[in-house]
Amino acid sequence: MNSAQLIGWAFAIIFIGFFFLSLLWLRGRMITLDRMLDEGNIELLSKAGIQTEVLNHAPVGSQILPYTPYIASDVMENDGQD
């Protein structure tokens, strides 16, 4: 094996190692975020690197559609009924 191949393999191994370490780091961030959400940790709002746009209190199993306007109404509308 000549020196060019050796350098190429070294770069490949370093790149693959960096890739897997970054995946582990991202997984750790996801676990931390999930734990903070489950605990209702208020530090989540001011933590660096986490973007918070809207706070929602919804029942478990609800779907949140981003950028969808929400209009709250306490009056039931009856269409076509008198």
C-alpha cells in the first residue's frame, strides 16, 4: 500500500468516525429534549440552540399543524338549521 492509499484510508476512517459521533451527539440532544418536554422543564424556553415559536397545551395524541391559524370560539354554529 503506497502513501496515497494510506492517506486516503485515514481520511475515510476519520470521516466515518466523525459522521457516527455527530449522529450520537444528535441522538443525545433528542433524548435531552424529550426528557425536558416530559418533565415540563421551563428552561427549555431559554436554552441556547432550541428554537421555540409557539407553546401549545393539547391532549396527548393531538396533531399540531405548523403555521395554521387557530380561531377559538365558544359558540356552536348551526348551518342551515333554524
